[in-house]
Amino acid sequence: MSQKNQDRKQMQKKIQVKYRKTKQQQKEDKDVNKIAIVIVNICAVLAILVLILYYY
């Protein structure tokens, strides 16, 4: 029984460590997503300006 409990505790620790890592990764991903959204918005605005200039 004690061996099973130890194994269970070790598994829980591993899961917690994984979860912590994923939390940090989520934070990084959010930052990357914000940057990507800004870049896409800038490109969209530039494309619209080019279209407007092209048609006039």
C-alpha cells in the first residue's frame, strides 16, 4: 500500500510541475498572440491604404 501511495504522490508532483510549465507557456503564448494580432492589424491597415490609393 505504501508503495502505491508513494507512486501516486510522485505522479501528482509530476502533473503539478507540468501544469506550472504550461501556465508559463500560456503566458508566453498570450504575449506572442498579442504581438501577432498587432502585426496583422498593421498589415490590414496598410493593405486598405494601398487599395484606397490604388483606386483613387
